[in-house]
Amino acid sequence: MSEMDRDAILKEMGITQWVLRDPNGIDGPVIASPPEIPGEPVTQQDEVEASPVSAEVAATEQAESSPGENSGQIVTLGSLRSQVADCTACDLAGSRTHTVFGEGPDQADWMFVGEAPGQQEDLQGKPFVGRAGSLLTQMLLALGLKREQVFIANTLKCRPPNNRDPQPQELKACEQYLLAQIELIQPKVMVALGRFSAQALTGTEQSLSRLRGRVYQYGPAQIPLVVTYHPAYLLRQPADKGKVWSDLLLAHRQLPV
Ligand code: SF4
């Protein structure tokens, strides 16, 4: 994608103040920031945070209960999708129209993790449809990515009634599926969209504004993880689009050359 094309997409998205045209921008070399020393304060400039113990513990604990580990059977994304479709592990099974497993290539470099299906996602069984989905698609294009090149999933696979917040017991019941997806896909970089996915993947309860702007190393595979706002939030708060763009560029810089 040419810079002119990217500018046009960003302008359409309402992002007019992106200033990260440095040599390490999305067309530049990857920054190989060293991991931070545990215990030292983290700044935005550090970019790569020391592997958060909590995130690793969360991933390890989840791994111990993932469908693949427990069954001893070979799990593929297809078989996992079937398990999710039949899942009744929490009360959301009773109110859903469709489960929303996620979609994308089996071995995508990028993995985006949202929060939970909304009304349209529930009806169509697909993640990120509607206006929020269109905005995400535009952002991907601005990064030079087609939507079908990335894997898009949610923390919860079933819609909470009336789009209420996910409940802790629902997140706990469903986390095994997200972990199994990550294990199977092995993305090169992950982006958590919104507070619930950010907290789930970092293993913390901090606010999104505190979590964003740095890079986490997720799980034993040390997958770079960046946290940013959910596109649905940006529809209500378009002034924060520039922050999301900055986060996406940060994620892009974590890809291997
Ligand atoms: Fe199962 Fe997750 Fe749906 Fe709950 S939200 S029924 S755990 S797939």
C-alpha cells in the first residue's frame, strides 16, 4: 500500500494527527527493544515490557485446562469450532443465536481479540460485523492488511444479553477456547481490543488506559501483545482514534523482519 493510500484511509477514519513517521514506522525496521528488567518502572518509550508474570501465569493456568491438553486428542481449529458450537459451559448458551468462534487463516501472523459478540455478530455468527467491524477493517487496511489475512476472535464466544458486560464466571468458562485458539494459530503479534480482552490476556484488572501503550509478552511463546481501545468505543469517542493508530503501529513494529 502506498503512503498516499494509507493517508486517504486514515483521513476517512478521522485520524488527522498521526505523527509516527519515524524510521521505525510501519515501513521501517523492527525495533528490537530489550526486555525490561523486572521491577523497574515501565515507560511508553520502553515499548517492550518485561514478560508480565501475571500474564504468563494466566496463560499457563489456562493451558492446563485447554481442550487440547485435557482430551489428549489432536485439536484443530475446526474441531475446536465444533466444541464451541456445542458448548453449554455457561448461561450464555441459553440466550445465544449462534456462537461466534472467530475467523481468519489457521496460521495468521496477526490475531485481534475483541470482547464479546454483539447483536449482529450473534445473528450472523461472525466477529466484528456492523459499524465497529467496518472501522476495524479500515484500520487493518491502513496497516496494509486485508481482513482475511488476520485472525479475529473474541474473549467470549456467545453474546451477553443486551450487550451487558461479560461476567467473571462467563469469562472463566470461556477462556479455555481463546487460549486454545492462540496455541493453534501461534500468531506473531496479538492486539487486545477493549478492556475485557486486555485484562484477560494480561492477567490484570488494570484500566485500559493504564494497560495500553506498551508491549507485553504473552505466554510461554512470548507472543508480543499490544492493548488498545475497542472499535465500538471509538465510534463513541472518535478523538481517541489517534491513540489506537499509535497502538497499531506499535504492534506492527513487533513483527519479525
Ligand atoms: Fe461456552 Fe463460551 Fe458460550 Fe459460555 S460463552 S456457552 S463458555 S462458548
